[in-house]
Amino acid sequence: DQPHTLSVNAVWEIPIFANSGNRFLKSGLGGWQLNGIYSLRSGLPQTVCLDEDIVGLAGGGNICERPDVVSNPNLSSNQRSVTEYFNAAAFELQAPGTFGNSGRNNVRGPGINNFDLSLFKDFSLPHVKGLGGSESPRLQFRTEFFNAFNHTQFASINTTFVPIDNV
């Protein structure tokens, strides 16, 4: 469940010196290509789980018992921080031997905001003979910048609920 996804790709063949009458300017400085990929995605849903067996059904293994929800656990984007991505006070420990009322996937994790850039230049090698084909070989200069603007990309958040009296 990822309700918002935007991906934009762009290619720009830079026109500077591409049609120059000077062979040096045209072959050396002309013909550059700038490419960009922008990805924006909302976070994946995650479930808040207890770190202990309250219900009394745990027989070992990996379980996820859910606490009670008393208010909206999702914070608006301007209230989130690295240390508090969702409202932990929205959860309470349920009575021993009972199931909590929290549903699955009620907290949304961090999304993705990423911009990749690349710059290409093809150089023709007319004096190098190909392998029997009619095309002349080319050499490509390429540089790529992944996450060009260095935007922090968090993988996940800790959704283990630890009751306040156990801290």
C-alpha cells in the first residue's frame, strides 16, 4: 500500500556548440546530454507491536501482539523528527490476558524523495575501424550522481511498543 508515487524522467540534449561551424567546438564541447530521474513516494504502512506477551498465547517464535490505540498515531509531516516519527503516546498497554484494539499497518513509515542526475557525451572515433560493420565506433563519457541532492532516505522506523513503566 503506497498511495502516492511520482516518478519523472527527463532527457536534455544540450544545444550549446552542437551546431557550431568549428569542428573542435562541435566535437569537443557539443553533443552533451543531461538526464534526470525524480522519485517521490509515500512511506509503507507498518504495524506497532508489543515487546512482550500480554495476551498469554506466546509459545515462542516471532509474534506481534498489538496494544490499544487511544488516539491518532500518525503525526503531520511538520511534526515528525528523527526521534519521533509517529505519536507513541497514542498507544496504551491493554489489560493482561486481552487483545489490544490496534489494527495492522496503522502507522506510515518514511517515504522516498530522490533525485538522480547523469551527464553523457559520445565521442565518434572515425579513425578506428569497426569489426566489419558499417558503423564507426564511439566512446562515451558518463558521470552519474545518485541521490544528487543528498536527501536522507530512512529505511524503516522502530515500531516496537515498550510500555512506559517498563522503560
